[in-house]
Amino acid sequence: MRTDQLAPSAYEQDVVLTAPTIRCGSCVAKIERSLADMPGVARVRANLTLRRINLTLAQTDDALQNVLDELENIGHPGRLIDSADLSAEAKDDTEVALLKAVAVSGFGAMNVMLLSVAVWSGASDATRDSFHLISGIIALPIVIYAARFFFISAWGALRRAHMNMDVPIALAISLALALSVFETLRGGEEVFFDAAVTLTFFLLIGRYLDYRMRGKARSAMTGLQRLAVREAWEVTPEGALCVVAADAIYPGMVLRIPAGERTPVDLRITSGASDLDRSLVTGESAPVAVAVGDEVEAGALNLTGPMDAVALRPVEESFLAMSMRMLAGAEESRSTYVRIADRAAQLYAPLIHLIGFATFVGWLLATGDWQRAAFVAISVLIVTCPCALALAVPVAHVVASSRLMAEGVLIKDGSALERLATATRAVWDKTGTLTDGSPVLAESLDASPDNDAAATLAAHSAHPVARCIAAAHRAPALPVEELREHPGFGVEGRIDGRLARLGRPSWVAEIAGEMAEGDGPAFAFAGAQMQRFPLRETLRDGAAEAVTTLRDAGLPSEILSGDAAPAVARVAAQLEIEETRAGLTPQDKVARLQELSAQDERPLMVGDGLNDTAALATAHVSMSPASATEAGRAAADFVFLREGLDAVPLALTVARRTAATVRQNFGLAIAYNCIAVPLAIAGHVTPLIAAIAMSGSSIAVVANSLRLNRRRVAPATPRLREAAA
């Protein structure tokens, strides 16, 4: 069983912090290293794209405060936000501030460049010195203002004895300015004010574009955040209405949902009827009629009439909160590629300063010109940046997860994309997965003592087969004692003092006095004749196409089912699946998956029932429909919201494209450094060209990742498409 499926301790709590100073992979690595070994911290994951820190803390009084103090010490101050209301973060003004800085530095670059052109055209002596002085008067305040992002970040790291990606940038700009001021005061012929201002201008352009493109990658998350409700109307026992905060809603609270408002939590309607926009769940914008007894997910929009409903879950456990957690978790994986990028980010700071110093010493010894040596060293400091490498994986994962979210597929962990891309076999549960999960009895169910007792047991089970038996029998339920459900086997209890079982025939046969031929679930009183309930099933929409598409993609299918062999064989024949195993217990399914893994297969398990939970957790990668049990959804790596199974090949396609994109991103980042660094050390790259190249490499990686949003194979969820526009 994968370790990521282990349940957290009951004495732990999840918190989310916002940390706006997270800018690169080295920031992520530093935060996780600093917090991982702290007392009371069970789990920590820093999210580069969302600039958040997700923590699992022991429930101690000082654990959170200690974490906040440590973040302050390492230069990444954090602030607590409500994990159930991730839209509560304060508006980030960074984009506007960056745009202003770009405008100011661009204005300064134009003016200083005009003065430089005059010097290059032949101005000398006093005229040249005057132009140098005027350039300095323009450049110094502009660079101090516009490059403050780099200076503040670098100083914050250095005063805590740390390094980050802004230290070499700030050092390069400072050296260029200092060298220019020195030359101006001594009447030198060459200054670098134009290079310093233009360098700042292009660096800021790169950071601004990088920020915008990361914001595009975050658009699906912000779209979900806008669907979250902050307050709701509670109906008190006296019938009065009062406003209640969303995070104060508890299961059993009665709420009123007026027309035009969204549901704050998952609900069951108790009075009223209306039409809902459930496009977040179904992907369809057509209104869905709901009435008393229907369950509605958080985030649905009430279109027509007011409704009263009872809350089923608190806001942090709602469907919308689960969707946001799964989408955010796509970047927090620790896959093979992420570990490579993290290690590179950790080695970056000491290595680049060592290279820069060695370059300065080498050029100084070779030429004796310390100004030339400093100029080349500045270029080296700028051109060697790990941003592209640090962005290679997380941006691709968050764009892919946004794409899948728009198509109705949620991802629990970004590493699941990597595992899905390498899957070699599809393993399917039958009932509720390949079939629509709503079997019907092949024959009518007349009133009889056995039928009455079987329907009574069936009414106490959530299994689809049990529900169809209970629905087909209208007689009043009988009193039952010692009721107990056995996952994968059935339900048993005592009726009129007699032990009765309903479920798997082999299990029912343990108490039956006489066997019965046929297929379908069985029922028997202890020592009495067994009775069978033949069923009819219909395939889930897109099942045949999904199996065929996966087969063409190199993933043969097999069915692992707890149902009887004849029923499994009928479905397998319809889908042209040759490999089937019937009558399996949950342990049998786990054993088969372990057997496949021992044969170097990497199985993709698709299942929905309580009896599939262990198999979903054991498989190399797993998927579950939104109609699955809560335990099944929790164990799966992917949850698809569509009714059809076309989500499975879609996810495989996106996963394979994401894996290819990550490899391309690594290739771009490595190729850039292999070309740019030697050229800079050789003195063929000016600081200006270095700034353009460094920014360009990061933008190229982000732009390459954004290509994952192209060529949609199915209509996007309208609500998310609108949010991302």
C-alpha cells in the first residue's frame, strides 16, 4: 500500500499559510527543510505557484506559533488563512507594483541610453563627464526604486545568513552601479549606468511576465475560490433566519438557500424545489431540477426558487473544498522530477557565487583589467539562474491539473500524473464502474417471507444491488436485530430470531441449508433454502470507447469483480475484455494487483465501492467516479465528475502529454545553462543580454507548460472556463 494513503492521526490538524515571498524552488526547499523537523510538524508542503504552505500540525498550543516564528526567521513570513475558505487571502498588489516598476525603469533606460549614444558618438572630456554625471543622477534613484524587489528580497535572505535567487541579481546590479559611480567620480571613459538601468528593465519585464503567466496557471484555483460562499442563512428551530459564517456550519444545521445564491456546503433538500446550475460537477450548463430528498454539492447555484436544506458536512469537508485541495495538491508532489529540481535549487546559490568569483579571478589574472573582470562576473551572476529548472515541474503540473479540472477530473497529487503516464494495464471494477451502478431485478419481486426479509436487509445497505432489491419491494420492513454489513460480502441480521444473510452467494451458502442455481445476489435464512435475485445491468456511458481507447494506447484491460462469474462474463463480452476474475473479496483484489506489480506491470485501478478502497490504495495509480463511496474517493488519486468513462482515457492523454512537457522543460532549462554559462564565462554575454536570456528561459518554460491547455477533447466546464477567461 502506498504510504500517501495512510490516514492522518486524529490528533493532527491541517492549516494553510500564505507566504508571498515564495519565488523559486530554493525558497520551497528552504521552507520545507526548516519546518520538517520542528516539533509538532507532521507534514509540510510549500506550493510555489499558489505561494502557500500546507501543514499538518500536532494539536499543541504552540506548534503554529513556532512555525510562524521560524518562517519569520528564514525570511518567508507567513499568515494563517482558513483552509476551507482559500479565497480569504488579501489581494496581492505585486502585479501592479511590478508594472509600475517596469514603466519607471523603461523611462529611465530610454533617457540614459540617449546620453550614452552621445558619448559613443564621440563626446569627450568635460562633455563626456557631464553626460556620465547626468546619467548617474537619472539612473541611481530609478534603479533603487525599480529594483527594490531584488534588493529587499536579497537583503532579507542575507541578514538571516541565507541565499536566494535574488542575491546574485542584486549583487550584479549593485556592482554595475558602484563601478559606474567610481568611474564617474574619477573621470573615467567608460561607465555602465545604461547597462544597470536597462538590465533592471529587462529583469523586471521577465519577472512581470513570469508573474502573469503563473497567474494564468492559477486561474482554475481562483475560479473555484470565487464559488466559495462566505456566509449563509440559518433557519433556527423557531423558524427565524439569521446569518451564519460558512465555517460555523455543522452537520444537521438547517439552511435556507435563496434563489441566486450558491450552496455553502453539501446539503440535502428538506423543503422546496428549484433548478440548479451544477456545471461545476456535471460539466453541463443546463439547469438540473431538484426537490425534497435530493443531495446538492457545495458551489451549486440556485437559479429559481428558495429551498431549505440540512447540512451534510462542514465546509472543510465539502465537495468544493475537496476540489480545491485536490487542485492545489497537484503541485505539492514529490515525484522523481520534483526531487531533481529541488536538489538543483539547493545547490544553485553556493555554486553560482563560486562560479562568479572564479570568473572574476580568472579574467583578472588573464587581463589584469579588474573592470573587465567585474563586468564579465556580473554577466555570469545574472545569466545563471535556476528559475527555469525550478519551474519545469510545478507549472506543468498545475496547468495539467487546471486542464483536467475544467474537464471534470480532480487530481489528489501531482505525482499521480507521473504515475498515470507510466501505467501499463487498466484494471476495472464492474458494478458501479463499468456499469452504471443502478442494476435492476430481471424478475418482479412478489411478497413472500423470504422476499420480505431480503428487502428488509437490503434497505439497511448502501450497495447498489441492495438498493435495487429494496426499491423493487414495497412491503413494510420487518424488525431486524444484530444488523451488520460485511464489505465485499453482504449484510446480515436476525429477523424473528433467525439469522439471515443477503449478498455474495458463497458467503450466504455458509448458513444456507440448500443451494440454488442461477446468478445474482443470494439470500437465505440459516438452515433454509437459498434464493437468488438475477439482475440486469447497463454499461456506463463511454465504457466501450474507454476500453478500446486504452487498448489502442497500450493498456490492456481486465475486470476484478466480487460479482458472480456469469454476470462478469456478460459485461466482459460486451466490452471485449478477455481477462476477468469474478467472486473476488477485497483481499483478492489487492493480491491480484500485487501480483501484477511483481510482474513489472503498473496497474491503473478504476473502482468505486467500499470493497475497492484497499485496491485503489494498492494500485500504481487509481481513479474513482464522484459517485463512489467517500472512502473510495479518499483512496483514489483521481476523481472524475463526469457520468461517462471517457474521463479515464482523457486523464491518461493529459498525463502523458504532461510527462513529455516536463521532459521538454528540463531540456530547455539544461540547454539554456549549457549554452549561456560558458558564453558568459568567455565574456561574450553582456549583463543586458544575460538579463534577457535569463528571463526568456523562465518564460519559455512557463509558455511551454501552458500548451497543455490546447486541444481540448471535450467541452470545458462552463463555470471554470468563464473563471479562467
